[in-house]
Amino acid sequence: MSKENPFATAEGKRIDITNEQAKQIRDMYKSIEKEFGERIRILSNKSNISSIMREQYLKDFTKDLQDRITILNYQLEGTITNNALEMAKAVTEDNDKMLREMGFGGVFTSDFHIPQDAVNSIITGKLYEGKWTLSKAIWSDNQKKLNDINSIVAKGLAENKSTYELAKDLERYVNPNARKEWSWSKVYPGTSKKIDYNAQRLARTMISHAYQESFILNTKDNPFIESYQWLASGGDRMCDLCAERDGKIYSKDELPLDHPNGMCTFMIVREKSYEEIAKDLSNWVNGTGDSELNAQLDKYADTLGYNVKEWTKGTQPVQNAVYKTQQNGYNEFIPREKEVLFIGDLNKHTEELLKDKNYYGLNLNIDKLAKRWNMTSDEVRNILTENIQRLYNENGVAITADYDNLQSILNDGFKNQFQTGTSNGSLDYTSRTTGENIVLDISKNLSKEIKPVYGAFMPTDLSVEDNRKYILESDTNLYGNTVIYLKKDKIENNSTLTFGDSLNNMSNVRGTPLNDIKVDTIGYLPSQLIMYGESKQSMLNNEGTMYQTINDEYIEVQIFGEKAKQPDVIDKIIFVDREPDDKMKELLNEKNIPWETLDSV
């Protein structure tokens, strides 16, 4: 039986994410304490104010504090969801590494749909059989905090506390680090002694369950994995239940869900060595060997990615057992894209979907904001649309590529991943086609040769520190170290956009034409986009840079059509951590394309 743990990297990542998340949540509450602490200090020299002024001040102070906590919970929902997704991705990466070591080749669909499926199962309550959702938990706790604040004010007034004393008690309540003496519960019965306890507990549980759900989704259909083994977290705080489960073997459909606040992990159990698995895979790709196992592998291959059997026969260790040469690479004779017109009335498509509140969470979030800000839902939508349009107007559209591919791009234009046969993203034709059909309303029968290339909104003014930070830290840098900006007037009639990765978030985003931008691209959790300055006023004022606005997400652009992909659409190029060589400079000069460098240090 295998003893090594292929998910060790994800386990380490889990500890890192959990610790960083705890700090994020503490900092959220500390920022409130700091903000309102400044207002309290002003009161320290104003003890002789009238009862009317005192009552009005406390009323305003309480309402502002409650509004600020509500905003924090919008942010908290997004933070927990993003951290859970990061956890699920880490497990998936470890699984894919294990599959390559077994001898499976190609790029797997699991890279793209499993993390999102795992997180969706948790936040929607599907994992808990519909008895709980993340949103309900957060907003129930939010209401508890608002009630606590009202209780503190009411009790303080009844005891004739000064405005300053009452405000200091409220400050102590929202400070996650403040020690509350035993008398706190006596003075303010029923209120929380540690304001961030429920949020921290909820966040830790989401990371734990994202780890476990992604672990199961990634491994349950693998015929070489026999069962799972429970590994207790250990330590003085380990509960009796976890101690009882430690080392126990569970069938793949009977692994129990770890309890709230749990930190246990799991091991796969497989009987065969990688060498034995390689032989089984060799027999499978040749149509020989165990017919029952081959049937299981046929079924499993369907979940991994397009043409995985072909990919597998060209990989190690299967290749050593059966094949002498690698598969042929990119066929340079694949025909160039044909000219295409923009496909589908995407805004109409999106508006139809938005009518179903259960299917698309944007309506629910907009309705909440409208109610809290005393606005209509349409007014909120208009503001959000204006902000997305502002981002488009103030920033560029760019494609990020590897430096080694730049010469080909400058000479022949942009090709999509199915033309080149290479990708830093998904090469899985089935998942990409499914995503484009759902997100962009594009027929699944669209030819590979006329599929879009993918870019993103990118800041252009490198004199702004946040802009430099965004280019260096956003997800787009995963696709290469060369940022190629496009001329908007050359592409906008043939392009669409989504807020976030269209494939990873296909259940939550919809494409909108670049020449007719609307709010419908925001997705399931708009808090990341609309809370730049953490207040209604800053949103109304259209404040915030790209970095402040979307943080670790990005606005993806899908570019269709032969003309929109030719070299003459390139506006300028930024080279990250390198300067182009002389031959490249000569080519850029010849094409009259300006360029600059950006160092990460």
C-alpha cells in the first residue's frame, strides 16, 4: 500500500491560507476600531454637551458603525470564497502532479472546473444538503452584531453612561484584540466577547471543507485509488472524535465531513506502484490487458480532458513501456482563422439569465445594496455599469504572452491555443467549448480555428505605483512576462469581457460586448468590484485604481475575428524583468511599436 502523500504541498498551503486568512479578518475589524477610535478621541474633551446633542451623536455613531460592519461582511463573503477557491486549486494542482507521475498526459479539466465546483458546493449549501449556506451564515452573524451594538447603546443609556464612555465600550466591542473583563457579560449580557470569533470559525471551516471537497472530487473517480485514510491533526486540542478517526480507512463514498474548525487531512490509499500503473495504462492505450480496468479508465478519461488517451501514450512513464517517440507537436499547416463577425446578442442572453435569482446571485447582491443605500436596484446597476466603463476608459486591453512567442506574434498576429497546441491555461477543448457556450452564448460547434484569443484589462500608466503593482501581481502574469497592449478601436467591435476568469467562473459570469459594456459581467460576488473605497460615497465618486478595484481578480477580454488579431492592432509592449534583445528591438522598430520595461525589484 502506498505511504507517500501526494497532497503534502496542498496541506502546507492550507496552513498558510488559514493563517493569512485569520490575519485578514482581524485586520478588517481592527480597521473599524481605528476608524471609529479617531472619532471617539474627539469626544474626550466634550463632556458638557446637551442631552439632545448626545442622543443625536450616539444615533449617528451607532448607524455609521453598523453600516461599516455590514460593508465588512460583504468583504468577508468575498474573502472567504476566494480563499476557499485558492485552497481547492492547491489540492487540484497536487492531484494533477500525481496523475502525471502515474503516466496520464495532457491538460485536465479538473484544473478548471473542480475547484469552482468544490467551492460552489460549499457556499450554496449543496454539501450540507441545503440546510446551510455561506451567505445565510454571514448575514445571520451580521444581524447578531447589529443587535449587540443596539444592546450596548441601550444598556449604556439606561446606566447614564457618558457619550464618551459609551463610545469607548463600542470601540472595545469591535476591537478583536481587546480584552473584555469578566464583568463585560454582566454589563452587556448576550453580546459577543470576541467580535471576530464567528467569522474566524466560519472561515477556518470553509478552508477545511474546500480542502476535503476538492480532495474527493479530484480523486473519487480514479480507478487506481482504492480508499482514503483519515489523518488527525494531533496536538492538545484534538477532539475525541478526530482521535478515534485517526488512521482509519474509509471507502471513497463514506469519508465523513470534518467538523467545524477541523484541521484533519486525508491520504489516498492505492495498492499498485507507479510502475504497475504505467503498465496498466500502456495496456489501456493499446487496447490490451484487463478489460474491466480498461472500461473504468475509459470512463475516467472522459472526466480528465479532451483526447487524454492520445496524450497519455506520449508521456512518461507510459512512453518507456510502449512508445519510442513523442507525439508530433503543433501542426503548422492548421489553417489561419477565417474572418468572423461578432456572435450572438450577449446582453439579451445575459438579461434573460438574470431574471432567475436562484441561478444568478448578482440580483440578490444588488437588491441588498439598493435597500441599504436607499436607492433603486436600477440606480445601483447604472452606477456599477458606469464604474466598469470607467475602468475600460482609463485602462488598456492587453494580451500577456511569453517572450519566446513574441516574434511569431509580431510577424503573424495572435493565434488561439488550439491553433498553437500550447497554453498556460486550459487546452481542454471540451471544457473550453462548454465555458464559451455558457458565458458567451457561442455555439459548441464553433470551429477551433475561429475561437477567440484571451486578454484582460491592464493599467497603462506605469508612473502610478498601484499600476506597476497590478501588472506584477495580478493573475495575468501567469501567462507570460510580456504585456502586449492593443488598440481599442481595432478590437472593441469584435470583443467581449467578463469579470474574472470565464472558465473558472463559468457558472457566475456572463460576457458583455466591449462596445456596449453593462453591469452583467460582475458575477456572483460583486463586493470585490464595488467596494473600492469601502463606502457608498467613494463608489458614487468613481474612485479607486485598477489594483484597489479588483485586487487579485482580473477583467478578462475575449477577442474574435482575424482583423482583430493582426500585428497592426498592437499599441505598445511592456517587458517585465528583461530588455528585448537587439534582434527584437529591430523588429519592434520596423513595426513602429513603442515599448518599455518594468522591473519587479
